Amino acid sequence: MKSKLIATVALLAIAPLAAFAADGAGHCSYTQKNMFAGPFKICDIPASADQCGILGKTDDNSDAAHGDGDCPEAGRVGVCDRGADGLRYYYEGDPDGLEIGCGFQGGEWKTTAK
């Protein structure tokens, strides 16, 4: 369990922290994975189609799909509010570990009520 928590923190600490501009309408759903942890199904907002393409090719990320509007609500574990960098919704993972990783991103974690 401790190794999973450490791996989750490592993943979130080195996750791409690209700032998404206000002109990047829509969202990007993808599978986030790198050498330390994952895969996690996540969704970033706001994100343009170009930004989504880049996110889908960063580290071992995959399955990037751009869409209009907000990220899907069903199945959310929680959200990392990264301020000017936008919101990152998680659909998989341990909420406690994700909260720690969110802090490394300079964000505020909120667990989604089920």
C-alpha cells in the first residue's frame, strides 16, 4: 500500500503541468501513465484539440480524446483544482494518494461524493 502511495505521488509530481489558456475550449480525456505509476483514467479542462494531442503523447499516456464542454461526471473519484492550469478529474486511483499528488501540482484536492 505504501509503495502504491509513493508511486502515485511520483506520478502526479512529474505529470505535465502545461498551462491551458482560456482559448482552449473543451476537455481532454486520456490514460495517464509513466514509469512510476498509472495507468489512471483522467480528464483535463480546459484543453484544446492540439493540447489534447500533446497530452496523449506525453510519457506513456494514451487514448487521448478531445471533446466539447466539461469532463464527464460519471465515475469521478475526485478533482485536482490547479488554479490557472485548470481542473484535472480522476476516474481511477486511491483518493488519498491522489490528494498528495495534487498538492505537489500546487492544486487543491476535492473528493467526489459517490
